[in-house]
Amino acid sequence: MKMALDAGGRKAVSPAAPVHAFGLKSRFWHLWDFIVWRSLQLSLSTDSHSHSLPTDNIGQTGLQHPSVESMNFAVQVEAWLSQITPHDQTNFRAKPIVETVLASAPRSLLLIEHPETRLHSKTIVKLGEFFSLAASTGIQVVLETHSDHLLNGIRLAIHGGRLAPDDVQLNYISLTRQGLTDVVSPILDRNGRIDHWPNGLFDEGENSLCGLLEPAV
């Protein structure tokens, strides 16, 4: 799936399967003034950096961890990782994402595919909230995901007043029986609630529970 998101509109081209994509927008972001820190294929290994990371301070004060005074990049990365990753074994997988966000200046553009890969569910929720913080500082974040945990992290950020619902664009993309691309864009309200759930949008858990409520064979 390829998706471009800007202030003028959205375009989706030929997804191979149903996907869930959403962008965290900033009204201060301009398409012609972005920095792509990562390609759409973001590898979650510690030795896969495709850009030079800062050796001094983080990209902006809005991303400073609330419990750490130092703006040093390495110190901030460790502080955020300790909050985002409840399990040590997921720390190294989330680290490239945290480093990429903290290295980004306002009006940067981040394109990330499947940031939830091989991460604990609690970590994925925290990442959703972390991406929301990035968006609130003026960073444009475009995500492609199959994780309802990631979406719920963003919804929690909206519910907590840390991100405006108008700064989030959801796109559920699937193929019709005729092989055409169908895009549905649910709307979030200030409580983080979605106005309608398209069939196939993170509904497998509910479908499984409904099956368990049926009489056993």
C-alpha cells in the first residue's frame, strides 16, 4: 500500500490487502518543507539506522521527557524507552522509532510502516501516545498499521486532551470484489470515539468473542 497525505487531500494506490492507515497532522506542517528520516520500510533492528542521529540535544523542547531536565539526545532516548517499553526484551525494537522521533524538528515528515512489529501490546499503545506527542509539536506522522493497540494509543491521547481530533486522519483501505480500491475515513471526536466502524476495521477480537458466546458444540 502506498499513501500520500497532505493538506490538500489524500491518495491511496493499489493496496494488496485491507490495511489501516492514519496520519497525525499539524496545521503548521507544509509539504514542501519536510525531512524524511526513514523510508516506508522502517527496520526495527538496532544496527539499521539510515540517517545520522544527533550527538548533542533532541530536535525540539516539545519532545522533552517530563521527568528529565537534560535535553541530551541519549538521555532523552533512554527516558522515553523506560516509559514506553514495559518489558526489557522489546526495548531494542522500539529504540529506532524513539530515536527517529526525537531527532525530528518541527515540520518534519515521518513515514512508518508497521511500527507495531514484534512489540508488546502495552508498548504499542504507548507508541501511539508518543506519536501523538510528536504530532502535537508540529511533526507530520503517517502510519500504516494492522494494530488496534496503536490506534487506541492515539485515541487515548485525544481523550486526554493531548491531541486535537482534527489533527488525526484515519483511512481504512480495502479492495472491492471488482478489484477497486475502497477508502473509508472514519472521524474521531474529542472523546477519542470513532463515528462508525467499517466492516473489517479491527473487529476480529469482537467477532471472536461473539463466536465464544454461541453455544458450544
